[in-house]
Amino acid sequence: MPQDKPDRDQMSATPAPSTPNPPPQETIALDDERRVKVLSPSMLVFRRFIRNRLAILGVAILLVMTFFSVVGPFISPYRQDQVFTHDDLVYADFAGIMVNDTFRYTVKEGASLSPGARAQLTQAVNRGLDHFAYRGVGYDLTRIHDEAYAVTQNAICGYALLFAGRVIPSYEEGFEPAAGFEDALKEAVDARAEEFTFENATYDLAYDDREVAITVAAPVALASYNVVNFATAGQKTSFAFSLAAEQALAAAREAGESEGSFTVEGRDYRIVVDEAEAMIYEAASPDDAFASLSKYIVQPVMPDVFIEPEFKEALLTAVEEGESELVWGEEDPIVYRIRRENLRWNVRGPRKSQLVSYYMSPSWEHWVGTDGNGMDLLTRLMYGGRISLSIGFVVVLISLLIGVTMGGISGYFGGWVDMLIMRAVDVFYCIPTWPILIIFGSVMDTYRVNPYVRLVYLMMILGFLSWAGIARLVRGQILSLREQEFMVAAEASGLSVYRRIFKHLVPNVIPQLIIIATGTLGSTILTESTLSFLGLGVKYPIASWGNIITAVSDVNVMTNYLFVWVPASLCIVITVLGFNFVGDGLRDAFDPKMKR
Amino acid sequence: MRQFIIKRLLWAVMILFLVAFVIYLLMRALPTSYVEAIARERAAAQTGMSYKQWLEQLTAIYRLDVHPVIGFFHWVGNAIRGQFGTSWHWGVDVVQKFRDVIPASIILGASAFVLEIVIAIPLGILAARKQYSLTDYTVTFMALIGISLPTFFVATILKMVFAVNLGWLDLYGMVSRDHRRMTDLQKVLDIASHMIMPVLTIVVISVGSLMRYTRTNMLEVLNADYIRTARAKGLSERRVINYHAFRNTLIPIVTIVGGTLPSLFSGALITEQLFQIPGIGWISYISMTRGDIPFTMFYLSFMAILTMLGNLISDILYAVVDPRVRVS
């Protein structure tokens, strides 16, 4: 049998196993149907095509990209215009620290100090006086330390009647004398003394015939630069507490000690004096700060934030030492940043806020990262591929439709029809594509055309601008084909013009059309992506490979966020390469004498 | 031959007229956004005239109030005399602006053109001579990749490597900041260094097609009978390739290359825009996006003429180079 091997290369060298082997004794002719496996022309083309490795690679690329773009959007858990956000710590104004340079008043319960009196008080302190008057009421100032004064007001607390050598006191409402007070009073009155002292308070006596008016310097308020902050939110200081604390502070400072103690309402407190402030501990629980006393005011920016005394102390220490950062917290330390602004310190602390996750590096949630709008890039690549590929196909379809019709009619009829159509082709050939596309793009920009409508216009314009070449090719082919015998036969058998053109002529042009279509597909994708890159093609929110890459015009993105533009660029390159590989393979397969 | 050329020229003029008409109609059919924008701007500047009044006045100034067909004949009448009007956006005579910017485009185009030919033709011939070798596959593969690359991608990669990472070249522009203070030699070198990336971009994306074209034609020639004859009569391989094959390959290549000659003047629209080279391409891009009708009309007609010329040159060259065409 070897000598009878078929001489044509395209026939399979070894007979297909399915063909029944003829009995050996029977001699059969060379062109016997059973021996010669006839392949149809399209089968031959197919065989040649699949032998081309680059072409197969191209087909594989196109299949993968099609799958990626068509099926991908259904698999992807995200939408193409879904914006991703995340919670992050952002440094925001946390608190402001000020040095208090005016008196703060702690007014005794039940008493009052009018604003006018407060103004007088400041003046008196500035002048170094120890008393002042306002609206007929006299006030005395008792210095506790340089920045704290106790204000007292002389008020009548009672009267005493002198009756037959006896002293009968009657008191003003609210004045409850302690035991022994009456004896002291009687003794002083008997001696006709001007004043007497009882339990730290000095009482003045004014005699008038039989009646003695008892006046006492009643404490009204405490004026101090210092502010008391309690460890528990909402707790307000009392006059007694503030006064005792200030006094203890003054005592400790005077004695040059760092600690002191005082008692208010039966509770013992310990005060630890520091340069910036004093910390107050309750004797019952010495570990937890009870309150702090300082002339620094720490004002939180957010109304619901409470600043603990310990934290405040740490902050003030940092401020005093001129630090720019403070780390606070034992379990998860938080870094606070302190910045001085004239007489203020601004403390910035981390605050949780929702941020758009833009330019996020690739991660498990976002395999390719996110773009400048916080959208998932992989999803946008998929949708973008769908748009880019469908633009390619629709444009090729439009130009094929117009081109084949025009070329077919022109080539078949000839004469003035041919002449007219060919001049139209010439005109279209000369119209520069890019300028027209750019002009249309900017006009649609001016009119703010809806992105989806714009997409349709774009396809139509691209298709309408690219039919001329196809028409010319089809016409040329048909001109040479119609002179051949099979067309004469078709005409002789009385086929209609429509049938002759579209059933007999056009199929013979199809190889060239397929080659030109694959080429146009690739170049259309390039054109579309370049146009979108320039911002004149497919518009946000629709994704296209071109408009994903637009971000690269920002040099920062170009250098730092490669994952934004490189994948999209690779998608374009690979897809167009796929089309070109396939086109090249088809060209070789259809026209074997060129290559093999 | 002369008759052929004259006939073709007449046709070309005819087609150009039609192209210009189509473009003019297109431009007029487009919204006169430029005029509207200017009118809005001036009305907002409180010049004492309302938007409507400005619009009317501007429309009259820019001759947009006449019927498009009449307007077209006005335009053609002026264009024949070389008057293309004053550019709306640039504020100078269109032809003057064109003269100012065309040198940059010619430098860019010519350098790229020379490089392309120097690279593409030898490589294409090499690939054809060693068909199916590794060289052939490499050349084909490179050519296809070049064709598949989008301009902006090539430009971005080049910028990234040479301007950002290595810092050798400037990202944009045609001259450095201190260009005015340079000596003449430095000025030339400065422009040359700014042209490197744009030229490379153009070469990378367009060298592929010429390379493939050369290869295909060389293959065709190598399979021709007269090459077989030349080999059969014992000529050295070098003589066969350089003398018999190469000369015949030149016929289609010269035709194609000749046809692309006019496009040297058309500027590289996208590349110039990407590198902000003030050539005809970038300037036209700005004019087009701003709706500057006089400049755009000029540029579009200019492009059409160049395309026309390209076709004409390749047809004539074909007849000139190939004696067989002349005989028939």
C-alpha cells in the first residue's frame, strides 16, 4: 500500500481509523472514493489554521478574554459602579488646651456674685487692693495664693438685744450658730468689743442703744485661675471643695512640699502638687485620681468626649515639656499629636471615619485593587472588556453591512452606480477619522449626552467611518469574480440578481472579509480605548479598558499605582494581539501559497 | 503617463471639493458651542449686552448666519486664495499658526519615518530569508505586538522608565525651561532629547506593519520563478538576495513608503497630545475640542489633501518603479 499513498499533502497521511480498509486482494483505482479522503475547502482551511501555533494562541487568548468579559460580570460579587468604603482612623481635632488667664468663679451655694462685682474684683486684684465695693455691698478679698482669692461679703447674720444685763440673740434666716457661739457673743458684748472671733470667722459688732448688730464676713465665692476636673463625668465642684483644695495647694507650695491633705465634709483628700497642676486623690482610694486642679483648660472638641484627669495630666506634662506626641493607653496605645498654636495647644487624636477605598492595593477582597473612585478594578475590567469587545463587534458588523452592500452593488452593476459609489468611497477615504472622532467626542461632552446613548453614537460613528475600505475590497473582488465561468453559468441558469450577488459572489469574498473583520476588530478596540483614554469615548460610570487607564495622566498614579493602569493596558494589548494572531493565521490558512 | 496623472489630479480636486463640502456641512451642523461659550462669557462679564445680543453679534462676525451651502462657497472662495481666516481659539491667522507649529511635526514625523524604514526593511527581509526560523518568529511576533500596542500605553511605559524612574528625559514638552538661555548647539540637543520618547512611541506602534509588509513581499519574490532561475544558474546567495530579490521587493515597498510621505506633515495627533509637543497634531486637538471652526476646517482639509496626495504618489510611483505597469 505505501506506493499508493495519496500525493496531496492536505489529505491525512494515515487513513482515518474509521474508514473501512478494503480487502487486500481487490485492486482499486487511485482516485477511488474509498481511498481518497476528500476534504472540503473550508476543512482544508481549518486544518491549515489549527497547524499554526500563533493562531491557536490567538484563539485561546480570545476565548479567555471573552469568557473573562462575558461571564466574569456574572461571577463577580460586585457591581461595576459599586463604591467601596472602609473605616479608618483619621487624625482629627480631639481637644484644645488653653492656659486660663481670667478668673473662674466658684460661687458658694445660695450666694451670688454679679458680673459687675466680678469685674470690680479683677480690678481690685490688679491694683493689689484687698476689698472692693459694688452697689453698696462691700466685699473682702482674701489671698489664698497668687492666682486664687476667696471673696467674702459682710452680711448681718443676727441681732442681739441687751435686756437687763442679758444678751438675747436672734439670727437671720440661714445662719445656724454652732454650740458655744452664744457664750462667745455674750463675752464680747459684755466687754463692748468691736469684734470677736469664733471658729475661724470674725464677727463685727455694731452697738446701737440696746441692740447689737452682728455682721460676719460670709464667704461668697472663690476666684481662681485653676479649674477643677473630676474623674467622674458630670460631677461639679462645690465651693467648699474648691476652697479647701486651693488652700491645701497654697499650703503645699509655700512649704515647698509636693504633697498636702485636706478634709471636706468629713472626707479626707490627698493633693499631689505638680508644676502644671495638682492631682487630688481620695484617701479612701489612693490609686484612682479623684480630681485635678490646674489652670490649663482642656476642652474636648466633641461634646460627648470626657477627658480623665490622668489623661489630662499626661497631656499637660507633654505640653509643659514641649512634646509633639503623646502615647496614651495601656492595652492599645493611641498616639495623640500635639501642636502649639500661639497660646493654644491643639491635640489631634485618631477618630474613626468612613473613607472611600481609593487606590487600594490588590488584596483578597479586591484582586486587582480599587481605582480612584473606590470601585473594584477587576470587576470594572470585566465590564470594561464587555464594552470594549461589544463595541468592536458592533462596529465591525455595521461597517461590514454597509461595506458589503455598497461594494457588492458597485461591483456587480458597474457603470454609473459603480462610479457614484466609488466616489463616495473616495470621499469617505479622505475624511480623516481621528479628527472627526475627537470633534464628535467634544461635542457630546458639551451636550452632556447620557453615557449609554453616547455609547450607541460612538459605535455608529466608528462603523460609519470604516466601511469605505471594505466596500473597495468587495468591489475589487467582485469585479474579478463576475468574469469567471461560474457567474456566467449562474446568469445562464436564470438566477435573480439578488441571488447571484449574495449567494454566489459574496461567499467568495468571505475569506477576505473574515481577515479584514478580525483586523478591524483589533483596531477598533485600540481606537475606542485611545478615545476613552482621552476622555472622549466611553464615559464614567460605564467602564471601558480605555477609561480605566485615564487615571495614568496623573503622574502620581503612573508611578505609584501600577495596578490601576497596567492590567487594563495588558487586557487591551493581549486582546488586540489575539485578534491579530487569529487574523494572521486566517490569512495564511486562506492563502496558502503566501506562506507554505 | 501625463494623461494618467492629469486625469487623477482632476479627480483628486473633485473629491477634495466633495470632502471639504461634507466636512463643512458637518462643522456647521455641529452646535456652535464655541460662539455660545464666548457669548455666555462676555454676557457674564457685564459688558452691557445680553447673551442673546452677543450671540447674534458673534454669529454675524463669524459668518454663521448665512446658509451652510452659501457659507461653504464663501469658504472655498477664500481658501483658494489661501485665506483661511483667523483662528478663534488662537487669535492669529490660521496659516500663520500652521507655519509656527508645523516644524515640530515635521521633525517628529521625519525622524520616526527614517527610523522605521531603517528598522523595518532589513528586519522584514531577514525574516523572509530565514522563514520559519527563530528570527522569523521573533520578528513576526514583535511586529504583531507593535501593531497591538495602544499609543498611550507605549507612551506611558516610556515616560515611566525614562522620565520618572531614570529621570533622563522630561515628561512633557518640546523644550526645557531654560531653553532661551542655551547656545544654538544646546538648543538643538535639547529639542532632540525631547523628541526621543515621541519618536520611539511612533516607531514602536507603526514599525510592525511595514515590517510585515516587507516580509510578505520578500517571501513572494523569493518564491518567484526568476529567483529559482538565478539560483539555478549558480549565482551566489548574496547576489541572488541583494540583486535579484531585493530590487523586486522594493517595488511594492517604494509604493507604500511613497504613499506615506505626505503623512509626515499631518502630525501625530495622539502622540503629540500625549507628550504635549506643540506640533500640528496637538494644536489641532486643542482647536477641535474648543470648537475652533476655522482652524479645524483648515486642518481637516489639509489632512484630506495629504491622504489624496498619498494615494496619488503611490499610484504614480507604482507606474514609475515597475516598468511592466508602464507597458500595459
